[in-house]
Amino acid sequence: RKEVEQDPGPFNVPEGATVAFNCTYSNSASQSFFWYRQDCRKEPKLLMSVYSSGNEDGRFTAQLNRASQYISLLIRDSKLSDSATYLCVVNRRGSARQLTFGSGTQLTVLP
Amino acid sequence: NAGVTQTPKFQVLKTGQSMTLQCAQDMNHEYMSWYRQDPGMGLRLIHYSVGAGITDQGEVPNGYNVSRSTTEDFPLRLLSAAPSQTSVYFCASSTGNRGNNQPQHFGDGTRLSIL
């Protein structure tokens, strides 16, 4: 079983739609959680950190459920520019910032 | 701001050749790391360094060496290239503050093909 699992998609949604991505992690010692965005053939870039209480950044909302070892990302009012692969990333406690990446969920926003 | 700079951007090697992928950062970050990205597998950690003179193995270290003689540079050496090492390689850096969720800053990547 992969340590971080994501639905690979692809998710094809119309502009303006709301889309949700899910991620599960297997290591209960995981301490920090992130969503990264990766455009085609580009480097990953941090989209947002995920906090236990949930957090929001504009149209993006991230949720963490430690009991279920589950992370989610909600994108509201999708834009064409949101088309990318979204990577779920976890950091294990005491791991000197060793990040474990999910394989990503591909999103295409259609006009 | 240059950020994290990787060279070369593309490289084709023959099986058995050796080469060094260069990575440099100008942000005075203590932590640097190398990942490889293969289709359907996400990024996997090869080696990392928490400061000059200190390196350690990640998830997939076999066939690769690293050194960290300065804070700025973290080269990755392929000792004897194999087709299984065909991949996209990313170098990343971040600050050494363990108490916060510090983002990893990635270079543009090196696309490496081994024939």
C-alpha cells in the first residue's frame, strides 16, 4: 500500500464548478500536510499547508481528519488556470522534513 | 531571485556513463533534497541534506551519490547510468526551521534519458 494515496483522476469539470480531491495517508506519525500544484512538465509549487482546524485561501479550502488519516482539497468556482495536477504531501514527525508525495490528481477545467 | 537552479535541463546518456546533476540555491536554505518523478509514482526522495557536510539517504538512493560541501550547492552523481534511472529529477530546498510548515522550493527539473 502506498503511504499517500490519491485518486489519479482525471477530473474534467466545467468552469465555475466546485471540485473536491481526497487523499489518505497510512503513517499515523505524519505531522505536517500540504497540497502542492504541478503544471504540465513544470516543478511542484506549494498551494497551501493543511491545518488541523481546516483552512481556506480564497477559493481553496483544505481539511484534515487525523482520526481517519484523510486530507481533502476543495476548489470553488473553478477557473481555466486551475488546470493542473494536485499533489497531496505529508511529512513524518522527526523526519528532517522528508516529504512523502502522493502520485497526484489531474484536474482539467473546461471552458 | 534565482531561487533553485538546476543544470542541465535535458540530458541523454548511454548505459554505463556517469554524470553529475547540478543544483544551487541562493536563499541560504539549510535543507536540500533530490527527488525523482516517474509516471504514476509521484516524487520519491533520493538523498537529502540538513546542512553543509551532512547528507543522508532517502527512499531510493541506490545508484546515486551526493555531497554538500557548501550551503549553496547539492550535486547529484549518477555512478553508472542505467535505463531504470530515466526520469525527471527535481532538486528542492527549504529553511531548517522544523517548527513551521516551510515550503519546499523546487528547481525546474532535469529530464534525463538513459539509452
